[in-house]
Amino acid sequence: MILLNPKQHDRKYPDERSREIMRKTIAFFEDKGIGRIKRDDHERSWYADFLEFQKKEGLFASLLTPAPYASGNPDTRWDTYRNCEFNEILAFYGLAYWYTWQVTILGLGPIWMSPNEAVKQQTAQLLREGGIFAFGLSEKEHGADLYSTQMALAPLPDGTFKANGRKYYIGNANQAALVSTFGKMTDSDDFVFFAVGSKHGKYECVQNVCNSQNFVAEYALHDYPITEAEILTKGRDAWDAALNTVNVGKFNLGWASIGMCTHAFYESIDHATNRVLYGKRVTEFSQVKQLFSDAYCRLVAMKLFALRASDYMRAASPQDRRYLLYNPLVKMKVTTQGEDVINHLWDVISAKGFEKDTFFEMAARDIRALPKLEGTVHVNMALIIKFMSNYFFNPGEFPEIGKRDGPENDDFLFEQGPTKGLGKIQFHDYKTAYQGVDIPNVRVLAEQIEVFVEFLAQATPSQEQATDLDFLLTFGELFSLVPYGQLILENQEIYQVEDEVIDQIFDVLVRDFSKYALQLYSKTSSTSRQMELCLKMIRKPVVDTARFERVLENHIYSLNGVYSASD
């Protein structure tokens, strides 16, 4: 079964420590029970019990310490594959638990990417002691606009520095062992990353800016003393560290969506299957069948895509930077698909989704956060459009990438190098994944893609359209469906997904493609030729009632009773 089921978590691992980490984490939350999880959520209690558990078990230390700083422990490494699963498990039980892990990852990024060996050794020790970390990037007035940062590091005559400024919306900044802080040098306007401690007398934790379990801090530095020993990176290296850290961290948001949606799905299927209205089970109503089918297909597609994107992250090198397209798609596409899954399920369970004792109540609230963190959907859409020309018209040659689930340390994530030159990145030919696939709705999507490529070649957006973000966002939605379907197809054989499930998934993708084509047709600036091609993109999926019913009974309704949360 492709979906996580904590009650039957019997997957194979390359080492016993990985198995132990996942099993013990599941056991912690199952023992805590949904009642206490929900009480802590409603009372906005700091998750001290989880942090004490991870400290005792050395979880963050094992998962987030790169192998060179592991003191020879073969089970300690930065392994994206197992980190994806840990992401999924934490979010399955509550986004707050995932959040403290996520912002620790962000805080560690500039440290592991820096040449400062002393701070790296210190960080490894702090992780062994159970420390959490924070990423001081955004500011209240400028968000994540790095150019406008006002955090200032001023040099002093004795060769030291003083830091002054404020950071805003910084998770973990109330308790972080170290806070990686981004700023500018006052004497040169160069960018700089430096490390500060949250317990220092010149560090002020001003407030929690969110009314939640998470402590999302505003903090201020008041003449905070800094020496060269605390400097992580300067100049272009600091800029690259900021963006490359986000490359690592934003990938996790898709996995958080997958975890939350999976738990919400189990809860919804149990409720609907055992509820009778007007003499019929809720699951017998035609609209409920469609909603459950779409929710399940979107969720399985989310996971298949994110798993495959993980393979490309782990295989990345200076010569293979394809992950820079797939990574923002996990952040952008998977998280917005997560919103759709919750919307579908909510339309099934209706008022039940508001009840205080359900996981769904949390999921419905928190699923909205993920498309808006680590760069909005708009920012990531603008990023992926830079890859469109080479993706369609200038493919490169690459060795085939298989499933990357081995116990390797992902060294390249902390050696990504300069963040420029995105327009030069090449990809393998997307058509290879679609060609020869004898699945009806895959063929329909492939035909829609052909028209989209014709649109690019014959009705290329004008200069005015190319600078109109509203136009480009819809344009980008069409583009995003191409690699999304591509990586799902690449993973079909790896994970042995039945053709009928893939066909039903692509039924959803065909409808989505048609929806965005209609939106592009309706844009004010669309030309007559563009409108003509948009209409050619609008297609109806191949209808197969027997397939639909088989997927519903064998893959969806069969999940009734498979997982229910412990009290």
C-alpha cells in the first residue's frame, strides 16, 4: 500500500537504526493518543514532550547530522529518503511536531553549508544534546525579500562586530540552540550569515506572532557581539546559502501535506462508510464516490511525485540540477493538491470536519499554511517557468536514475554552489515517460501536452504577457502538470502501481489540464490564436465506469477500518 499506515508499518529499511527511529516515533504518538494531541493543540501547548522524546532518542541528531560530523556513527547521516518518511510521520500526527523539525532543518542549512568548521562541530554536539535550531531570514517589513534586509552587522576597530536588527516569523527562535541569522555588513552592504544564541543577554525574543502551539518568533538583536568565530558566510556565499537552504527545506512542505492528508483520509473514510443517510450508506452516493476517488487519486499522485523528486535530489550534482524544477513542484504543486484533497474530503464529511475531537479539524486549518511558507506558490511558479524552454525544446542526456533509498549521506545538498544559471539547466526528454504507455487517460494527457507545446511554438506569449504574473500563473499551472505526470509515470513501475489506479489518477490530471486551459482562454490578453489552441487543450477523460468502480472498491473503500487513531 502506497499510503502510510502506522498500524502496519512493516516496510524494509537498509539499517536497523532507521527502522527504530520510525517505529519509536510512531509509538510515541500512538501512546500519546489523539485526545492529548488535540488538547495540546487547543490549549496551544509548547510541544515539550515531543522535544524531550527526540532528545532522549537522539532523533534529530541521527537524521540531521551529515556523515562527516557523525563522529564515526554509521547510522548518523543526512539521508533525504528517510527524512521524507520522518516528515510524513510527524505531519500525520500534527503539523506542530513537523514544524519544529522543519525549522530546525532550515536553521541547520547555512551552518552545514558554511566553511566554519568550529561552528559545525559545535552544532553536531548541540544536536547530540537535543538542540533545535532556527533560520533568521525574513523580516516584518520585507518578508523574504533578501535585498531589503535591515539586520545589520557593524565592524568594530578591534576586529569584532555588533549586530542590530529584528527578524520576524522565525520558528523555534524562542528555544533554538543557534539561530542562523541573515543580514548585511554596514561597511560594504555585503550579505552575511552569522550564528547567535537565543539565551544570550543581547538577544530579545519579542513575541510569538502566531496563536498556535508553534513559537513563531519575532526576535531582536541589541548590540549583539559577534566575532569571526560566529560568521558563517559572507557576500555571494551568504546569498547562495540562503537560497540553497530553502531548496532543501521547502521540499519538506509537500511531505507535510502528504502526512496530514493521509490521516484525514482515513478518518473521513471511516466516518462516511459507517454513516447511513436516507436509507443509504454515504459512500453509495454518486457525488461521494467521485469526491473520494478524486481525493485518493490526488493523494497517491502527491506521494508518487514526491518520492520520485526525492530520487532526483539524491542524485543531484553540478552536472545534474534537474532537482531545481522538481523540488519547487513538491513545494508548490503537492501542497496545493493537499488543499484539494482536504476540500474533497470536507465535502464528504461536512460538519464532522469542525468537531473538536477529530484530526480533521487540525488538518483543515493547517493544510492552508503549506503553500504559503518557504516562498509562496507565486514565487515558486515564477521560478519553474524559467525551466520551460529547455524542458520542452532542449533536452539533455542523463544516465537513468533509479530508486534512491540507500543509506547514503546526501553530500551535494550542502555543496549546491551558485544559485544562478537556472535557464541553462537541462532535463531528460519528458516524452520518454509518456510514449508507449497504453493507458487511456495517459494518452489523453499526452495529446493535451502536444497542443500546449504547439502553443509555446506558434502562439508564444508576448512580452506583455510574459511580464503579467496573472497570465503566467495559469500558464505555469499547465506546464507544471507535464513534469508532474512524467514523474508519476516514472514511479509506476518502481512502486508497482496498477494501471487502473494510474488511469484514474490521469483522469484527474486531464480534467485539471482542461480547467487551466479554459482559464488561460479567458484571460483578457489572450489572442485569437492562443484561444483557439486553449480550446484544443480542453478534453474529456476516457470514461470507464467499471474501472472507476474497481478502484473505488479495491483501493479506496477497502481502507475503511485500516487505521483509527489511538485514544
